[in-house]
Amino acid sequence: MRNWFCSAVFAGLVLCGNAAMAAPGAALDWSDLPDPSAQVFEDPYRDLSPEQLDDLLYVVRLRGRLQGDRGSEEERQKWQALLTDTEDALAVDGIDVDWLLDQREVVTERRRKAGTHGNPQFDGQTVTLAGFAIPAPSDLDGRPVAYLVPERGMCSHMPPPPPNQMIRVRLNGDWTPSYVHEPVRLTGRLTIDPSVQKMMVVDGLMPMNATFQLETERVETLESEADGLEWKQRAADRIRAAGNRKTGGAKASE
């Protein structure tokens, strides 16, 4: 009797495990994608006020002028006086200019890791994530491709997101985006697989730098056809108006 009970419990656990593996992917938020261990770091530039940061950049420019063979003697004396005044003002605020400038490469590397490293917890996992799809050229094997970004407008009229906030999506062929930034919810296997692909978007050639790749299993569109047509018309109107303003056309006042 005891052996039968143990066997039944074991079988139940196996069945539950298989059911869990077959369940739809865990719903993720975009904030889940960056590697948490790379997000917390010392960044002395983060504590500077806009005015202090502007003064620091001014110091860099003035030092660059003085290090080169530029300007008359009178101009160089003026630059040196401005440099001394600016460095003294920063020192009064407790800012060590030379130490801060020495930290540039260190901070740059920390920021690079924060924006590129993916969360290893979800590497190889089946997940569900909503975002905005950007059509892309198909892979060499003919598989349709898109990019998923967290906000509408990214990579077109807006800067691209950090790489760990962009996903290269290999679609299963049942669906492809009908326009740029079509809202969708995707389910599939997510892997950390960094890639860079240059492609034409609304504003021209854009490097699509993605930390992740998603092999789709299911696609859910989140917008009606009428909504999509309205969005495309608004985008076309904005592009046309911008072109008219640049060329001084009849609709420049729009």
C-alpha cells in the first residue's frame, strides 16, 4: 500500500512538472530584461547638477584649446582665466575635476553593461511580452523577422532603446507586422543572443542593436485594423509636414 502511494505521488509530481513546462510563457515586463547585477553602480556624474555638468564640459573644452596651438596670446590668457574661474567654482562645490575626468572610461563601461547585459534568469525561457513591432528584412533562411521595442516611435522619430530593451524576433510565419510600431503581445523562447543589423526605418538607415532574440510561438495583435490605418495616416501626415517645413513648401505653416 505504501509503495503504491509513493508511486502515485511521484507520478503526480511528474505530471505537474510536465503541465508547468507546457504552460504559456511567464508574462514579463520590459524592466525584467536588463541584468539586475549590472544596474547598481557608482556614477559620480549622476550626482552633478545640470550647471555643474555644463561647467565640467566647459573645462574640457578650455583645456583642449589651451593644449593645442590655437589662438593669440591674448585669447589664450582669456581662456586660462576662464578655466581657472570654472575649476575654482567646481572646487567650491567639492568637485575634484581631475578625478572626475579620470572616471570617464570607468563610468562609460559601467553604463554600457547596464544597457547591454541581459537578465540570465530568462535566457532560454518561454516568455510573453507586449510591445511594438518594427518590420525587418527576413533571415537568410527565409524566416520573417521583426524587432520589438517597449515604446511606439522608438527607432523612428525617437532614439533607439538600449540593446537590452530591444528584441530581435524570428516570427513563425503566421503573422508579420503590417506597419511600423504595430502593438503586439508575443510568446516564445527568449535567448540572450546579441546582434546588430542596419536597416531602413522612417528616418533612414538605423543600427538595430538587440541583446535578445525571440523565437515566436504565438502572436496576439493588440490593435484593430481601423486603429492601425489611423496611426499610419497620422505618421504620414507628420512626415509630410516635416518635409514641407524643411523645404519651405506651401504647407510649412502646418
